[in-house]
Amino acid sequence: MPSPNNAVPLVALVVSVFAFRAGAQPVIASTDAPAVGMSYPYVECMPYAGLFQLNWQITGPDAVWHLSTVLNVDSGTLDIIDPGSSACTDSFPGADVAMRFPGSRTEFDSITGESVFSMGYCYEVPDQSVVYGTVVRSMVWPCTYMTSWSDQLAWTWPLSGHHITGVRHDTVDGYGMLELPWGTVPGVLAIRELDTTYMSPGNDTVPHVRWMRRFVRPGWPVDIAHIWTFAPGDSLGYSGPHGGGYLSEEVFQAIAEAEEGTSLSLSWDPVTDRLIVALPPGTQGEVFIVELSGRVVFQSGWWGPLIATDHLASGIYVVRFFDHTSRRVRAERFVKYR
């Protein structure tokens, strides 16, 4: 899914280590369902900015995932809150808990049986934009090596009118050690997720195949690292009559591309305080807004002609357009925002 962020003391990532030994098969007990008042470290590793080295073949018992050199991460505290305390609570009346991520994103979940179901999420500021989803399981327990589950999914973006339908399949394909920039975390489950989805409307309804890996700490079903990983040649998202979307080496290169026949213009709407990106009608691809450090701060599929973002802090950014048809970065612009 497009990516798709919003207090209890922060739990140290390398403290209270789960008892782990070689050959063990971690199990999450049914008493470890998320509950209001819990608070955990949260890390999200951003896509397209250095993660293409991650070896998808690393799997199985006692694996070690080396992410210690990954610098493009967002980190902070994930707080599990009463859904009634969120500004978007009326949109998710069946939620048992809400998870407030660093920033303004809040996810709403229901807990049924031995599963945590994601119902959707919203950005609470400035306009409480909501994304609705059919309930899909984000975690099950007990959970051991090779546990798997599948769900039909459907997402709706009311403001844009876009819909995604498809299937999500999760498999716990490894457990072992996770090396992060600030230390090693033993006893993590690695969940490989495959989304096969279809988005509409547009010039056509195009299939979107995406791999994702999540690392979950036994003892609480909350992500430590939420990593979107693609390598050159992997499916970036879309394939169909208008060409395929495959990750090109250009995405990882330094800012050097000049405009190549694609007109990209930027403007600022003082009424809504939004950055407006404009491309010719019918253009299809991905729009990225990137800090000068290389960290991706905004990503969205492009169907044209306009897209607006209001989640940017003041600073200098590169707005980049990746064309699905040519599989190239077709246009870039520097912008000093606010």
C-alpha cells in the first residue's frame, strides 16, 4: 500500500531482551495482545534510499539481518491509546485500540480471537484525512517459525476516490538477530509480506505486487522495523498496458538527472499551506519528495495532474518523478519549502 505517522516512557530497544537461544522457536502468548497504555520503540526504514542491499534470501532459524549501516530511518515511540481519544474515532467505531505513530498517523485496530486486525488509519492534522480498510490481520498468536496467514483486503481513499483491492499473505520466514544502527536486538521474528493488489480508477486497473519485511519482537505484536525493500528489477508497483514499474538504478544515484521532456512544476497554496506538484495529464509514475540527506519524506502514486502534500517541515527538498513507462527518473526540481 502506498505509503503510506503520528506517553508512556520509551522502552529501550536493547533492554529486557527476550530469552532467546539458538534453535528456539519464539512464541507470542495470547496475553500479549496490544493494550491501551503500552508504549514501544518504533522504527520505520524508508524505501529507495539505501535498502536495496538488503538480501531477501536471508531467512530461516538463527538468521542475522544486518541493518546497522542503514541511516534512513524514522524512529520514535509508538503509543497504544484509547481509540476514543483520537480525533478520528468516529470513523472507526469498532476499534479496540489505536496505535499512534511518530508524527500524526494513527492506526485503528480490533482484537478478535488470537489476531490483531488493522481497520485503517488517519492523519489527524491538519484535515483528519482518513483511509478505510477491510480488516486484515497484522499479527496472530501463537506465532512461530513458518506461521502464515492470508486476508482479502480493500482500501479506500475518500478524498481522492481511489480504491485498492487484493490479497495480502504473511509468512514468518525467519527468526534470529536484528542489527540496527544503535544496537543488536536478539529474538526477533521476521515476517515476509506479499501484497498483490489492484488500484482503480485510472487509465486502467493495474496490478501491484509488493514485498515487505517486518521484524516483530516476541512478547508484543508491534513492529520494530517496517521495511519496504526493493532491488533493481524488483516490482516497484505497477504493470499493465502502460508499461511496468520496476526499480531503476537512477533512483539510487545522486541528484544529477536533468529534466527529460517531462514538465514538472511546483507551487504553494497559501490558503491550505500545501505544496502542489503538477505534471502533464495522463502521466503515470511515482512522485517522491526527498530531503538532501536522501531520506524519502513523501511518496505517492501518480495519475495526474495535481498532487498536494501538507506533511512537510520547513527545509530544502528534491521533488522527483519516476516514470513507470520509461522506468526512469524523468524530472526533478529543488524546492525550498516555507
